[in-house]
Amino acid sequence: MTCSCDFWSEPSAFSKCLVFQKELRSYKVINTSFSFCRFCTAAVSYFLCKFSSFSHEFLLASLHPGFVKKLQYIVPRLIVEVRGTGCGGDMTEFPWKSLFHSAACYQEAVHCLWQQSHFKRLLQEKMFQLTFREWLLMELGVHPDEDILSASERQEFHYWALYQHYLPAPADAGGCAGDLQEACAVVIGSVLDFCQRSELSNCSHLEKPKCSVSHLRGSPEIHGRLQEMVLEVELERRRAPPDSQAAKKHFLFRMLQGRVKALGPDSAEGERLLQQQELILQTRILLCLPPSLLITTRWKGKEIALDCEDFFCFVNTGLKNICSRGYVLSYDITAHFFRGLLSASLECNRPAQEVTSILSSCQARCPMLLCSAARWWQKLEPVLCCEWKRLFTVPLAQGLQRLGELQRLVKSFLSSEASSLVSDEPWISAAFLHFTIQQQPTSVKAGDTLKRLGPGAEQILACLLFFSVMDFISARIAPQEGMNVSRSLGWSSQIARLLEEQGPGWLAVFHAGEKEHSLGQILHGAVSDQHQKHLPVAFYSLLFTLHPGDLIREQTFLSVAIDMYMQLLRLFMDGTAVARVDCTGSYVPGKELEDPLAVIQAARQFLVRAIPQCPPGSFSHLRQLLDLCGELDPELKATLTNCWQPAVEESLSDEELLLF
């Protein structure tokens, strides 16, 4: 058969063809109608017929891969008969008349194209192969409400594409070579990439209110298929021999962490924002999966034990840096973890003991989870108790009982029904106390209540101060979250004054310490990196609300104050906005960008005046103090050297220290 048309005549036809293909690339994949399929079939058939006498290399260079890939996507989607390898035979002619008649004749034309020798040879070229990832990105863009296929037809198509086509297909043909883990990784990666593109595109809630969240997440059926595949992979892992490689590593977290690492270090603001967006999307993926997938089970001797190290690592290296408050996970992911913990313990011989063991390990391995549990416990406890009764007949795990008892003890203490708040875990008690106080309208009465703690409660007060300081930092760096800067700072000042009466214990809040699993390390390990960086701002903001005269005579004060000052300088040098503190000791909110040097200047002037008043014991580690100063502040370094004398010069009053 011969074909003629001026549009396809050489050589100007080739340039016109490129323009046509460029326009076609922008055609939305979501248009899955038969008319589009018929158009694509006719275009490719006509192209192959017109240039049938040309070399194979010319065809490769002339026909755009995206055009052929869209055809490979839409034809099997709409025509069941072409799926798989059932279309045998070779054809050299095209039944052109079939393209212009009924749908049945049109489908016959599609069959002929799929059997045409030139076309089949093109599909063997790597550049024209529709990979699994490319298929997923196209399918994710098809919303059920706008799809020509019914729900059952779409499900049938998905099962064919996933399990019959791409899963067994070799890797060099765009498939997964029978590796279900690899298939899951491709699906998860494609879903994340699709969500990234959707959120970065012009289809925002503000610009296009009709573009719903479900549109941004992509096809819900693909998410359903992902749940099935991931669950099957996890079952295979648990059935694997204990000493096998498959049983040792949680593939889901390995894959998610690999994507975050691929974004590079978060040293620059742009990279940090990209990582935050990626982690938010990954959290959405986790919330769509069965909660038990967050927990790993391992053989420990002859019994099955729970292992949460992969999830702990995910929280400590990723999730903690996307928390707006800096030390509390969202309720959704917190509840998802605890529900997964209960579900996974079904496999254990002693589920209550395993749950308690995991909660105990959280104190040192992932303290943010326990902080989050304290924040959401009033909402979380009924859910967990109901879940436990549904799954087990034994009494509630002791670790969960202990958390509930702490909540009730704190409430009883605040209502004056209990005279003390004694606990073997002071920082967890402080977390419950902190969040319970926050739910009250004012902290004035709470401040009076704290005085009833009496001696021996220094650790609880110090931990309570730490959480209050974190709230102050949250209010400063994320005012949109509704935290009040003045209230947070005032509450921190009240707690610090109570601690001052018992000694300089509040200084330890700003120093993690070197002892492994110490209270300082646990607290600092429970907050985000950004909150850690802003500790120096909180230190001097709090310091200027107190009377520093007594503090500077404490031997530990000078090293902490200089360390905080040097971190403050580095914070500014890194380009991070520093809050402004005025010289009268009150915090001035809303002026961070106006005068970022204000707090640095106030801190430096304070140190220059305070160093001569420090006792000789403060200089016992002079070399460390000088190293802290380094080359950032030679004048302060000189002041330290000159003041290192056995005799202390004439002291200054508190008022003189504050008059800079």
C-alpha cells in the first residue's frame, strides 16, 4: 500500500514531524478515551507505512519515544486482547480502512499494529520500552472519577500490569525480574515522585481549588496494590530462615532512607526543604500501610522478639526534623507506631513483656516517641486499650500501664489530690506534667503548684524547663503554629527561678553531657536539629530574665555561657536569623530580621563584664575555654586569659551587669 501526503514529504516533513511530536508530548495522559487511542494508532501506523523503505536507524531517530510509550500504555489499558504475548504472527501491511469504521474494526487495526514486524522491532529497542516506573507515573495520573474504565476493569488491568507483565519481565526490559521487593521499591519511589511533582506543579489548592488532595496523591488503587505487595514482602521476610539476609533488614526503611540520602546533605536551606518535603511524603506512605510493618520480628533463642531499630533510626534521623514543635511527632504517626507494636506482638510468645521491653528501650533509643506518647496520651490511651482487648486476653502490658499511671498521677498532683510527684523516670513524668499544664488556661497557678514538689525534684524541674525552652524556640522559629513567645519565656523563667533556689541545676539543660544515655543526652536526643541549633538564643533570652549575680559565681556557669555564645556566633555565621533581645532583659518578638546581631551583642557584653567576677574554679579548664573561643572572638579570648588569676577583682552588682 502506498501513502502520500505533503505533510510527511522530505525534507521539511521531518521538522514538521518534530513539532507535531513536541505538541503531543504535552498531551495529558489522563485522557484515556478510545478516540485518543485511535489517533495514536493511526499516527504510528501511518508513520511506519510512509517511511517503511527507510533504514531502521532513521525510524529510531524520527519517532519520538514518548509517543510510542504513550501508545504502549493506552492500548493494553483499553483493549484486553493485546495484553500479554498472545498476539502472534507477523504482518507487513496495515488495514487502513479499519481505522475509519466501527470500534470493532478499529480494535482490529490495533491488533494489526501490535503484530506488525516494524513496530515489534521498534518495541525491542530500549529507548522505546515503557518501564515499570513510567507506567506507574502515567497510571497515577488517572483519577477514578475521570477514567473511562470501571472499577473492576481498572483492577483487572492493574493486576495484569503488575503481576503478569512487569513483575516477571526482565530488568533490561523495564521489569523487576521476579523480585517483589524491587517492585515495591519502584512503586513507592514512583508514588513519592508523583506526589513531589503534584505539589510542585501549578495545580495547588490556592490556584485550583477543585484539585483535591486525592488528585495530588494519585490513583488510590495503586496505593491499594502497594499495600498488598508490601504485606506479601513482609510475610516472606518473616518466613525466611533466621540467619538469612532477607530476615535481617527491613527493606522499606532501607529504601526510604536511601531516597533521603540521595538528596544530599542538608547543609543548605534548599536541600533541607527538599528533605523535609520528602520525609512528609514518606510519612504519608507509611500511614497508608499496615501499622505492623513498622515493627520487625526476629528470633531470639527459641522465641520471637520485637525489633524497632529501623523505625527508631527513621525517627531519629528524619521524622524528628519535620516536627513543628521540635520534639513531638504527629498523632497519626504516633498512634500508627503503637498500634503496630500491639499487632506485631501477636507473633510473640509473651506479647506483654515484649511491648514493655520496646517501651523501655525507647527511653534511650528513641525518646521522641515517649515524648509524643505523653503529648497525645489522653487521646491515645483509649485506642490502645481497645486494641489490646481485641487482640489479647492477658492484662495490659506493664509499659502501657505505667504511662497511664503517670498521666493520672500528674492530674492528681495538679488538682492537689496528690502531695508529690515521685517517679523512677523523671523526664517522662516531666513530659506528662508539661503537656498537662499546657492545656490549662494560665501557668500562674501551675507555678504555685510546682513549689509543692519540694526538695528532691530537681530532675523533674530541670526536664520541665527543657520542654518549656523547646516551646520558646518553637514559638520563635515557627510562629504560625500558635505558640506564644512571651508566655513560653515567662513560664521557663518561673521554672528556672525555682531551680535557682536549689542550685544551678538549670544550666545542665543546655549541655547534653558526655556520659552515654545520661539524662542530658536523652533530652537532647529527643529534639530536632533546628531546635538544637537555637538553644543558645534560648539560653541568653532566659538568662536576661534572671538575676545573674549568683549564677556567675557558680563554677559551671562560665563554660556553659561561653559554649552557648560560640554556638550563637556559628548560628549567625551559618546565615540563620537570630532573635533580638533588648538590653533591659525583655524579649522583643517579631524583630528577628531587623537586627539579628542584637542578641549576639547583648551576650558578648554580658560575658565581658561577667568573666572578671567568675571564681577561680571556673578557669580550671582554661584551655577548653580558649579553644571554644578559637578565632571567632579574639577579644573575648584575651579577656579570659587576663582574668585567669587566683584573686578575683572587685565584683559588680547585678544592676551593673545588666547595664550594657
